Amino acid sequence: MTMNKIVNNSRRQHALWLVLIAAAGTFALTMGVRQTMGLFLSPMNTATGLGIGSISLAFAFGQLWWGLTQPFAGAMADKIGAGRVLFAGAVMVALGTYLTPLMTTTAGLIFAIGVLSAGGAGMAGPAVLMAATTRLIPPEKRGMASGIVNAGGSFGQFIMAPLAGMLMLNLGWAAAMQVMGLLVLMALPAAFLLKGNAVQVTTTGQAPVATIAAIRTALQDRSYLMLAAGFTVCGFHVAFLATHLPGVIASCGLPLQFGAWSLALIGLFNIIGSISIGWAVSRWRMKSLLSLVYAIRAVAVLLFLLAPKTGPVMLIFASVMGLSFLSVVPPTVGLVAKFFGTANMATLFGIVMLTHQIGGFMGAWAGGKIFEATGSYNWMWYIDMVLALGAALINLPIREAKLVKLKSELG
């Protein structure tokens, strides 16, 4: 009997790690490729002559579309299962990235970057991945599990940014981008491991909650709305860094390698930040952790503005930003699950991700416009710092202790 228990526990642990590897690996590939796109902005501008503002618009639209697809992708995953949605998403990312160098107009770039690539990344993004993982992982392990999956995206950035820089130097920017697109297809096998939908996690004898009813309940909840508002600021910050940090570094007269390694360090240190915050969510209040992370961002930006813009300073700044880059995701996921349960998790977290990407649109687009207007990114840093302070404050009144019981429209 004891031996059987040991064998069963071993099998459960093996299955748990397969789920985590599949989800983290998918996020590593989709996130890693998307987060290196800022390296291609300058050569893309040189090749097309469209201007930084126009190309930034395509990236900004991609940020917005990535968010817009996630509630719908989440609803699809809740109904038909995550595997099919993830498969389609990975194919779209690969296709959009591969086609981008062939586009010579703003509309073409919006289609390739903003519709295909970003839309696919939304379908194979955090809303679906976190929900699929949450359903398949025991409640007591969800905090650390979400941290590991989130760290997968950062690991992808850590690996993909230097790889993209090396490919650009050896193959040119266009071929390098196409190779990056093809690498995303390595995520396809994970779609077969991350199956499941809302019906499979509904309590026996309890009717599943209709999607519209779940959304209506969430949008009437003050804590959910404050959580989404803070996450909007996260999107602004992350998209600005991912799109324009290489430009910030280039404007300081530093070579391309510093841009690539800065993005890589953001990814590396976000692994540490994500796993640490995943460990912390089971020990401290999640809203307090969110406020702390946003406050750290504001202080880091202030110190960066006061410091000399040398290579080592850039790398240190990137490392500090990495610790807080996506570490707000595990407590955000945890709060959504704590408020409403996991049956409609992909849909409700998808809506929060939409607000994140509305902020992402503004961060990517405004960065280009402000640089064109002033010749500097300083005003973006000022805005980013003020917004981070606001996000730190707006998370404090969240009522974390409650668990909202969604009403079924079928019963």
C-alpha cells in the first residue's frame, strides 16, 4: 500500500512538472520572440523609411491587439479546451513574425506585427496558459506554479534577445526575424499537454457559470476593477521598455550589444523576480506585494534618471527592472482566482490582460511620438514614474480576504 502511494505521488509529481514545462516553454517562445522585437525597430526604420512614429504605431497596435484577443481566447479555452487555442496561437505568431520583413507599409506592419503575431501571442499568452496551469495544479501549489510559468516568458527573453542580436549581426535583420518566427513552432507539442476547459473543473452537481454572468459579476466588483487599473500601468511600463529600451540605449551612444544584453538581463532577473513572488504569494497578502513591486519601479526609474548613462548603469538598471518586470503577474492571477474561482479563470484574467495591453498600447506608441517630438525619452520616464506610484497606491484598498461566489444562470 505504501509503495502504491509512493508510485502514485511520483506520477503526480511527474505530471505536474510536465504541465509546468509545457506552459513555461510555450510562454518562453512566444514572449521571448515578441520581447526582442524592439531590437529590430531601428533597422526596420532604415529599410522602410516609414519613421519611428509609424513603426511604433504598429508595435503599439500589437500591444493592444494582444490584449484584445486574450478575453476571447480565454473564453474559447474555457469552452473547447486550451490545447486547440494554443496550437492556433503558436502558428499565428510564427507566420506573422516571418512575414514582417516583407512588409514595406505601415498597414502591412500593423497586419503582420499587430494582427497575426500579436493576436497569436494573445491566444498562446498568459490568460490561456495561466488558466490551463491553474486548473491542472493543486490549489496549494498555484502560487509557485504561476511564478514558474511566468518565469518561462522571462527565460525566453533572456535566451532570445542575445540570439536575435547574434543573428542580426550574422544574417541581417530580415533573415534574423524570420528565423525567430520559425523557432516559435517548437511550442506546438505543448498544446497536446495543456488540455481542459471550464466544465472539467466545475464542482460535481454544480452548474457551470455562464461566461456573461461571470463577466458581469467581475465588472461589478470594486477590487477587481482596482486590480485591473494597476495592471494597466504594468502594461504601459513593460511595453515601453520592450519597444524602446534599445532606442534609449542607442540615443546614449552605446552599441547594439548593450541593447540586446539589457533585454536579456531583464529576462534573466525577471526569472528571479517571478519565482520569488510566486513563493511569496502563499505567505503575504498579494495586494501588498503588488504595491511593493510598483513602488520599486518608481524608485528605480528615479535613480536611473539621476545616474550617468554609461554601459554598466544601463545593465544595472535593466537588472533591477527585470526583478519587477512581470513579477506582478502571479499575484494578479492569484487574486483573480481568489475572487472568483478557476472555472472562468481564462476569461476573467483575459479581461485584466486586456487592460494591461491598453496600457501597453500607450507605452509603445507614446514612446515613439514623444521621442520624435522632443528628441529624448525623458518625458516617458517621468510619466512612467508617476503612473507606477499611482499603481502602488490603487492596489492598497483591494479587499483580498473575500471570495465572490458567481451566480449560475443555469440554476
